[in-house]
Amino acid sequence: MTNKKSGNIALGHFIKKKRLECQITPQEMAKNISIPEATYLRYEDGSLSIFIDDLVILSKIFNLDLNLLFNIY
């Protein structure tokens, strides 16, 4: 497993955990980010890198410092 892949997985798991804590569905998250639900689910499972623009939106949804998301990656 490459570092990039493990970073994607760690970040995806963190985002899923935050989504569940906030009781937001994957469909709602995808709509908020303006991406297909399948793409969002690939973000969560770590099979797709998250675009920076989407990270900014996620940080706002979860009220997190963007640097925290970078550090998890």
C-alpha cells in the first residue's frame, strides 16, 4: 500500500466518522459538495483522492480547521 493510498483511507475513515456523528447521509454529503453519491462514497472508502475544493467544503460542514484534514492525510 502506498502512502497516498493509506492517506486516502485515513482521511476517508475520518470523514465517515464525522458524517455519522453529525447524522448526515451520504446522499446529503454528496449534494452539499455537488458530486455524485458514488464519488462521495469513494472518498469515504479511500479509493479516490479528495479534491482540495471538496476538502474546503467538508471542513466547513464539519466546522473543522482545514489543516486538521491535511494532517490526517
